[in-house]
Amino acid sequence: MLPGAGVGDWLGDGEGLWARDGLGDRDGAGTVDGAELAVRAVLGQQVSVAGARTVAGRLVGQIGRPLAHPVGSVTATFPSPEAIVADGAGALAMPTSRRAAIVAVAAALAEGAIDVEPGAEPGELRHGLLALPGIGPWTTEYVVLRALGDPDAFLPSDLGILRALAQLGGPGTAAGATGLAEGWRPWRAYAMAHLWAVPISRTTTTTKGKAA
């Protein structure tokens, strides 16, 4: 978190976006398990949150490790990358390309080709993820943001970001968001946390970017 100030005091822009949002301090989201987050990020590509949750639940039920002492509805742990490589293909009911992407991410994690542990180098993780089949910029930045806590991660094609910018009178396109955010480096992730909290009007329109 930026010490002693709200994000609006640190992120200069010429359009007065932060002066109008009135949202106060915001911080970015993290994760307790980078490997699980990376797999879930690919599971969620181009499907609803509810759909991704259903697929993840099935994956856990089929190849997760059962808990000796279940807690309520939590009866197993999320499967390890090694388990997904070995048995995930048969447990994933989805299009072939997305299934291949999930197995590719799991294999890269199992082999140590990508590092999602705190302290890893964000640039190296970006390069490693983008080299995998079916992994695009949105998924890559999302994993870098949450797994590594990169303060400069930014998702210009995220629909929530585009709607918030349009709501605040800023650009409603991925290209426009990218250009505007250049002035927020190296703290773009804090700007996203701010934007994700903006209440959205039903009349707000954007040009939707890619979700991969």
C-alpha cells in the first residue's frame, strides 16, 4: 500500500478522475496460493464467475486431495499442478483449447518453468505465461497482480475497468485506458483497485476488450 496517502494523491492525471470518485484509499487483492490462482484464472476465461466456480468445484471433487477432517462443504484441497497434468484432461469438461491451456499452465508450474511465488520477477512471469497456448494479456496481468502483488499490473481490456473509466468521464476503450494509465506508472494496480470500486450506471457504454 502506498504510505500515508490515498491513491488519488499519487496518481496524477489531467482529467480529474480521482477528484470525482470520492472512494478513499484502496489496496490490491492478493492470494494465498499462486498456483491455484493461476489455474483458476484460466478456468475463468470467457465464462461467467458462476460457470468458473462450477468447473473448479468439479475439478476439486474429481482429483483434489480429500481432507481428513472436512470443514462444512470444504471436503478436499484444490488439486496440485502435478495432479492436473496427470488427470486434469479427463476431469475438465470444456472446449479443447481451454483444457489444453489449463494443462499447459499446470505443467509449467509443475516443472518450475513459471514462478508464481511472492518475490518472483513480474517480467519473467509475464513472459512465461504469454508463451503458453491460450494465455493472453488479461490472464497474464491478473496472475501477476494477485500472485506477485505487482504494483504496476494493469488490465486495460477488463470490462470493469472500462466501465469505470467511462463512468468517470475517461476513455471507454482498451487503447484509451492504456494511454491514460501511462501517467500512473509504476502504481497502476492501485488505480485498478480504485476503478473496480466505482459504482456503474446502467447507461455507461464501453468498447469491450478481449478476456483471455
